[in-house]
Amino acid sequence: MLTVVAIIRAEEGQEEAARAALEALIAPTRAEDGCIQYDLHRDNADPGLFIFYENWRDEAALDRHLAAPHLVAHGERSRGIIKSAEVRRMTRIG
């Protein structure tokens, strides 16, 4: 299993638009083959900071997700809404 932590920062003033755009990814992603968990979180003290906590069956499943049409379209639609996104691939050790 592969764990992914995606740290997303909204553009200032675009926090609610970012939330809506990110929430729209949940249903189609959870339906993907190899998706075990795909949960969106928002920082309680910083409404422009979002984190996806994800678990995938393997690297191949994650690679398919990254190329999925809904994720590619999200990247195009979120210009001016999402300031930055950092994706960390993690391995559970305990």
C-alpha cells in the first residue's frame, strides 16, 4: 500500500472556490480502481490550507489517478484558485 499526503494552498481570497474544486475530486477518485482511501481535510486555523490523505493499492494505481481525466481537468480549471500543491509519497513504518 502507498500513502500520499497532498498539501494544497489556495490563492488568497479563493479559499471557498478551492474547497469546492477539491471536494469535486472526491467522488470520482474514490471510484477509481486501486483507491483505498481519499479524504480531504481543511486546517481549522488556516482556511486556505487543505490536505488530502490518500491510500492507494500501489504506485501503478496512483499513477493512473494522476493521469485520470477528472484530475487533469481539475489542474486546468484550478489555475488562479490553487496557489501550490505538494504531493508526498509515504510508506507506513509503524
